[in-house]
Amino acid sequence: MCPRVSKAFTTLEARHQRCLAAAKGSLSPAGFSLIELTIAILVLTIVIAGGSYLFVGGRSRINQQKHYRAATLLAAQKLEELKAEAADNYDNIVSKADQPKVLEGVSYNISTGVVDVGLYKNVIVTVNWQQTGTVYNVSLITFIAPKAG
């Protein structure tokens, strides 16, 4: 064999042997070590815990918004009732508290506050409810005018 070719072949073979040795040293024939497995489980646990926290928090927020939406609809319904009542008997619109309405196991208390402001009445309808020990409320405000004529 030519000395140049022999030298190049020897160099190439030496590189190949070094690569094989490095590859064999980095991979254990038994698979992952106990430390690697423990770290992987720890990282996976942290990711799952974070994801479940976001899921539970999001679900709680969705439930809370459902109650806000129900309270807003109850307040709007009460305002419409008061507007219809004003068409028949404007002087009959006074401050009062209605009987609580129960929707899906939650009791919503509806109260109406009325203040005479010149020719108009300033009407505030407040709906409150209790959820997980905290009282929440929604208020809608409008002015009602007497029937013209």
C-alpha cells in the first residue's frame, strides 16, 4: 500500500475508533441511570402540577362568571319590570327588596333603590349572592321618566 494512503487510512480509522469509544461511554448498556429517571419524573410532576393548577383556576373563574352573568340578567329583568310598571303607575316605583331567587342552588337577593331626581326617578337594582364565603354583587342603574301625556 502507498504510504500516503496508509497514513490517511490509519488517521481515518483512529477517528472512527475515538467516535465509537465516545459513543459507548455516553450510553449505559443498562439504559437511564436512577438520577436521570428521578429528574425526569420531577420535571414531569412540576409540569402536571402547573397544568392542573391552571385548569382548576380557570374552571373556578368560569363558574364565577356564570354567576355574574345570571345576576346581570336578573337585574336587567327587574329593570324591565320597573319600566313596564312605570307606564301604568309611575308613583308605585319605590325602593324595596324582593324575595330571593334560587338558580342552580345559589340564592340571588334582588333589591331596588329609587331616588326622585326632579321629574325622573334614579333606579338602582342590586343583585347579590354568596359563593364560597364571599358576597358578590352586581348593580344596574337607570333613569325612569313618567309617561308623557
